[in-house]
Amino acid sequence: MEKSYTKLLENNKDWAIRKKKDDPDFFKDLADGQSPDYLWIGCSDSRVPAEVITGTKPGELFVHRNIANMVVHSDMNLLSVLSYAVEVLKVKHIIVCGHYECGGVVAAMGNRQYGLIDNWLRHLKDVYRYHHKELDKITDKNERARRFVELNVIEQVHDLGKTSIVQNAWKKKQSLHVHGWVYDIKDGIIKDLDVNFTGPQDLHAVYHLDNILESEGKHK
């Protein structure tokens, strides 16, 4: 039977021993709770480990990952993570980080069927449709994919701002910034796309949500 997975358990023991040696209170401090300033929404790609590429320690990043770092409004997993991060942990920054060479993005640019995942890729295809005039003008397929990665991240930042979770935090004057980044696997550098939302003013007015209690009061 394949036993290569046991290497992970051995690595874990070695890591724990090293951590205790370097800092005897390391695990005790972690067990006391978490108070991260950042929620990271990234891709599931194994080449993009959030803590490694940002040089952060356990307890500093609250992380959600899915294929192509999507913010899908019907995804209860994403919404639950977002709710806990914003309403309980009170993170100050939400970072959507895509990456070049993203397999999900490349797949969404084509017409091949992959199975169940096609339902997820359809959300990516919607992003392509929104920006098809710009993307279709890029003749080099690799460059088109890179730009598609960037545009997808920008759309996901917008989609975060559309959520009642984020908007209610802004209404409560909670300090919450949403950022869009892209990681380049080829050189290890993160690119800031300079898309930063700090309040509903950064969204088109049609997406603004009234306070529920205020709306109910107006109709009494």
C-alpha cells in the first residue's frame, strides 16, 4: 500500500519539535486564541501557500481557498468564512489574491467539458463575458490569460463589496478594507492591482444596501 503520505506525519513531528525548541510557549500562545488582521481569499492551487508567500506566522491570516479565488454569493462556505472573519474576528483587511498560470482561469477560457467543475467555471466564464471586448483583443493566449486573472480578481473584490456582511461592517464604521492582488508563480512576487475598497462609495449605487431596520421603519 502507498505509504508516501506518512512523510507528512513525520514532517509534522519534526516541525513541532523545532517550534518548541525555538519558542517553548509557541503552541500555548496559539491555543489561547486567534486575532488575525487579515482574511485571505486565494486559489486552492498547491503552489500558492498564503502564509509562505506573505511571510506570515500561524495566527496572522484567516484563510479561505477555492478554485480561482472566487466570491460566489451562493457559496455558503465562503459566506460563513467571511461572516466569521468580519463579524467575530473583526479583520481589518480582506485580500483577494489570484495568481498567474491559474488552471481554473485557463480552463474557463476554453470550451472543453470537465464534469462537475464546469458549474464552478461558469462563474469565471461570466467574468470573461463582462470583459470580452478587452480580452478578445489580446491575441497572445498567455497574455490574455494573465489579464483574465487580473480582471477576475477585480470582479471578486467588487463581489465582496456587494455582500451584506461587508456593507453592514462599513455601516457600523468598522475599519475594513478589501484589496485585489495577483501572485506571479514565475518570480514569487505579489502584484498589487491597486483596487482597494473602503466603503460603499466604491460600489455602483445599485449595489448599495439600506440598513434593514431603517428600511422596515420607513414602511411602518
